[in-house]
Amino acid sequence: MNDKASPYTRITGTGSHLPPRRLSNADMVSMLAARGIETSDEWIVERTGIRARHFAADGVNASDLAVLAARQALDAAGRRADEIDLIIVATSTADMVFPSAACLVQAKLGVHGCPAFDVQAVCSGFVYALTVADSMIRTGAASRALVIGAEVFSRILDFNDRTTCVLFGDGAGAVVLEASDTPGLLASELHADGRHAGILCVPGTVAGGQVLGDPLLKMDGQAVFKLAVGVLDSVARSVLAKAGRSEADIDWLIPHQANIRIMQGTAKKLKLPMDKLIVTVDEHGNTSAASIPLALDSAVRSGRVQRGDTVMLEGVGGGFTWGAVLLDF
């Protein structure tokens, strides 16, 4: 824990993990055909840009994926797990009702004592978690945070609904965020509007030892699309204004990897060329809270995002939640 507040925070390491089992669109077509449901690779690609996704094996949980991503991020930052004094996991598919996935990650990393908790903002979860960690470090409540997005959305999909089950995948991404004397995270903004809860939700719960309601994902795709493009543009411009930057200052846009058309629409509104848009949705599908850190780590390890680049992260998800972070990497 810091003995004094820090003026800035910086990402010092990134990591990610995808389960080994990769399902191409052809695999999904075959799986659904066995259920009497018709779809095609062309149908999926045209509407979403997705060509493949990864599903976790039975018995592999969100915390397991999170730990693997966290270890990569720690290695990249040159830090040991016992040097971390804050762990936040963004997830909608935690291992159990409680304790949090973050507490399980802490135990699996072999450390104890520091605060560990989950953030549940669905696909905006990583942006929310990063903003919370940034605030805690700046106020002196922590000095080095492990911020993770981890999901096993394959466990909550309705494989009788071709409009949703082809969209999502499993995975985890992580960053180490540290106190710094030089600017890193420049500005952030979070929003929610619970009036739109019904357009993307899992309307079930556990009570009396039974599942009440429906424990599978439901989505009104058109309603989500309409809201997403508008709020992502608005929040991005607001964060730029807070940071005293303009669209021209953005080197890379890393949005939540939900749908290629939403992502391209957002980039177009910001007048960014498509070669500044980081895209992993084609190979990862929509991994919810894991999608932004997965895409960030992919871009860092491929050499696209480099030290000194200005990066915009933004997400939108069930709740309805949305937010953005502008950072100098």
C-alpha cells in the first residue's frame, strides 16, 4: 500500500489466455445442425465478423483462465505476485456465487492479505475495473494492482438460439497497473442506464437450491447495436475532452470486441482509419469483460501497440453499462 497518493498510474505489463479448444464457424454449424438448427459461416461472418471462438474445457473456471493471464502480465511487468496489493477481476461468469473470482485468483497465485474483489459490469467490466484500480492507486489505497477480465460465457449460452450462441467465447486478459510519476491513464468515464436491462441479460438466479428464471443469455441484437454505437462515440469524445486530447491523438482504438460492425462504426465516427482499430473478434468472438485486455495483450505482443502510444479503450455491455479509458501506453 502506498504511504502517499500517486499523481498517475501506468500499465506496466499485459497478459492473456485462451482455452486450447478452438471452435471455427464450421464447427459451430455442425454442432447446431445436430440440434436441427441451420446457420452458416457466411451468415455469422457477415453479421458479426466472427470466424472462431474458444471454449473452456469442463472443470476449467473463470479463475483458472484469470490466473494464467495474470501470470503473463506479472512476467511482462517484472513483478512477483506478492508485490501486488490489489486484485480486481471483471467477470459475469465467476466460479461460484461467492467468494469472488478475485479471492480464488489470489489463493491460486499463492498470496494473501491484499484486497481482492470482482466487478460485474458485463462487457464494460474491464473498463470499470481499470478505472476503480486507477482511483485506488491515485488515492494511496494501493500501489500495484492486478486487473483482470475473465469469462466462461460458453456456460450460459442457449445453443438452441443461433443468434446468440455463435457470438461468445471464453478467455482472460490481464494488466498490471502501477503508481507512476509520469502520466499513463489520462482520463476515464463510466456510465450505466438500468432502464435497458432487458435487452441483454441472463434473467435467472439461485434460490432455495434451485434455479429461478432462465439461466441462459438473452439479447435483443438490434437494440444493443443501436445503443452501442451512440454511447461509445459519446463517451470517447467526453474522455478525450477530459484529457485535453483530440481524435487525431489516438494511435489505437481498442473497443470491446462484440461485433465488427459496431467497432467499425465507432472508429468511423471518431474519424479514425480502420488500420488504427485493433480487431480480435474474428478469432476470439465476444469474450465480454475479457475482450479488451485480450485485444490489448495481442496488440502489445504483436508489436503494434508500443510504449508512448495513445490508446483508447471502450466497452459497452449488459446493464446497460458503458465507459472508456484514454491512456498513454
